[in-house]
Amino acid sequence: MNIKKHFNRKVFKLLSETADEMNMECYVVGGYVRDLLLHRPSKDIDVVVVGSGIQMAEKFSSKLGKGSHISVFKNFGTAQVKYRDLEVEFVGARKESYSHDSRKPIVEDGTLEDDQNRRDFTINAMAVCMNQNRFGELIDPFNGLKDLEDQIIRTPLNPDITFSDDPLRMMRCIRFATQLNFYIEDETFDALERNKNRISIISYERITDELNKILLSRIPSIGFVNLDRCGLLELIFPELVALQGVETRNKRSHKDNFYHTLEVVDNIAKVSDNLWLRWATLLHDIGKPRTKRWDPRLGWTFHNHNYIGERMIPDIFRRMKLPLNEKMKYVQKLVNLHMRPIVIADDVVTDSAVRRLLFEAGNDIDDLMLLCEADITSKNELRKQRFLDNFKLVRQKLKDLEEKDRIRNFQPPVDGDEIMHTFNLSPCKEIGILKNAIKDAILDGIIPNEHDAAFEYMLNTAKGLGLTPTK
């Protein structure tokens, strides 16, 4: 394989010159080499130097000249050079040893061989020499190139040691298998099972970072199935595992909500790369285990699972160190509302019901509709098509009513201040009653979303409350 042709950019020429001038061995390693061989674009270049990575980074940055920016991290012995759209990370070759209760290694200077030995997977342990006399030479002691060709994830050394030393590598193993759609080699997978409890020393920030990357993959279900198979999912995300299983009574069964959820997540991944929409999809049925009931007449029910699921989300986000801001509220909103379009589509699609949906969903209505369409996983093709056809009708009504009534991000045309002024009121419950009456009248299509009509309706409603306007 002629790898040299892939390293013809100015940045590699200057890197080669720098290495030879400093008389240091220099290699491009890890993810950049892997992605290059997979024909995946990458802007992050990792460079290992047998010697001082910081010194080489400083000289390399000066060679790049204007537009180059260097950041030095002396505590870690690393430096990063940013140049145009590239980030080049420099580190000295090192060997590592670990204590049992920490993933932070004791680091010593080492050789390229030492550095490759400490890598997590064979496909990430390949190196390409930048020195002129060996420029473009691939150093691949663990047959990473063959594993790339065979689409296999395996560790360079004993997987039990690899995962026990740094348990985050277990999450990375599954993440790479998901992103690349690779098979986890059997011994490596068995080591995941044996070492799963070591995940307890890893912070949730790190775990969630890997979960996000799995969720953003083309087929996220691969990752969640592997996490479940090796036992990690139960330790990091028990609420998701609780969705598993099918119970049967009187020959009536419910679907396995775990695999249903993963199918819906894969569906949403085909139409949106919005991470928070994917989180909402992953959590849309999270309340079902707590709401499952057997009704002799109706069979299995999950009443209010959307509401219970919405209430579960803050605890999940807090534990997983996910943001507790508007992103969480967005996920909560979609989980709470995800049944509404289905209910509308399963019945007569009325203007009033669609107006109310638009009012509650606001600017997130399009994402909600994507989630609901992804949620139709029935194996009955006629039933599935009926729902999808009705969703088209709901979408058209949403468009028509939005143009006609301007309901999205609705603000009442008569607000509380005007009500107080009209009837000379101090803050009281009657103000809320009148505001809700106006809102309901507009959403039900009784009056248009206009000030004069709303004001007239308010006056008529106020009579029933014993209120009269001041002159």
C-alpha cells in the first residue's frame, strides 16, 4: 500500500523537515492514520515524537509562520498547534503503568514500541514515519491494517489489562464498533463482560461523552445492543434496561419496549443529526416500566407513560451530567408530547386539536413530528401506512393553521395588564380565568387570533364572573 501519497500536504512536509532538523524520530499515529486508511475525513493529527513533543511543536509552529497558534500543556507534556482547519497534537513517546483505583497512569519516557503498546485498539496503534529517510513507512506491529480490512475491533495486548487499566476503553470499544459498524473480536468482548464493574471509577462526564458519540452514529442501536450484551448498560443506564422483556397474559403480549426504542432511534438517525432529538427519542418511552398495568378488558396499558417519562428526565440528566438547561426542557417537552400527534392521527384530525398541539409544541413542532413518524414501527404495513398518511394530514393542517392563525409561540392578544386595567383589578384568580378563556376560544376556533375579537370575548366572559369594565 502506497501510504506516502496521502501525506503530500504542506503540513507534513514541514513536519518532516522539523523532525530531521531536530534529529528526532517523528510519527503520525492513531486516529488520523486509521481514518486515512478508511477514507474518512479528519482534521485532528496526533504526532508522537521520541523526545520532547513540546520542543518539536514549538519549532513546527514557527515554521508554519503566520496563522499558526500553539498551546502548551507542560503538566501533560503535550502541545497543540492549530493551523487553518487542522489541529496537530504533539506528545513524547511514553510508556504507562496504572494503579487499580485510577485511570490516570504513571507516565515515563519511552520508545515508539512502548507508545504503541499503550494504545487502546489495534486499529488505533498504527504509525506512519515522518522522517525523510523512512517517510510514509507504516509501522503496524499488531496487524491493525488487517483488522481494518476485516472490520474487527481488538486490543493490541491482553484485553483484561487494557480495560482494567483504563475502563473508559470499554466505552470507546463499543463506540468505535458502532461508528465504524465493526465486529468486536470475541476475546475482547469477553473481557468487556469480565471487567464491566471497573466502569465505576470512570466519571459520568466521560461515559456520557461516549454515549453521545454512540447516539450520533449512523446506526446507534449497534452500540446500545453491545452495551447491553456485555452488561455495561445495566450499570450506567438502568432505566433503559428496565424497558426490556415481554410479558404475556391470556395470550396477550406487549412489545419489547427496549428493542422498539432502539428501532425508533435508528429511524430518527436517518432523518436528523440533532443530538437532543436523539436523546428525546431514546427516552420517549422511558416511563413505560413504571406505568405498565394489566387490564382484563384492554390488555396491557401504559397510561401517562409520557408524563412519567418527562418527570424522570431531570434525574437521568443530573446523574449523566447532561445539561439541565433549555436542552433538557426540549427533551422533556418532546417526551411529554410524543403521544399527541399519534392520538390526533388515529382519530378525526380536527382544527382544534392541531391548534392546541401547535400551541404547546411551538418551534419544536417539526422535531416532534419527526419523532412521531419514527415511532411508527408496526409490522402491519396497512396500519403503519394509515398512520403515516394521517401524519401527512396533520402536517398539512399544521401548515395551514399556522399561516391562518399564527399560533406558533402564541401570545394572547389581550394580556393580564389589559384585563386588570379594563376591570380595575388587582392580581386575582379572575385574571387567569379570563386569560385561559381567551386562549381556549382561539385554540378551539371560536374567535380569530385578533385583539378586537379577543377583547369582545373577554367582556362577554367577564359578565358571567360578575365583572364590569370601568368607564
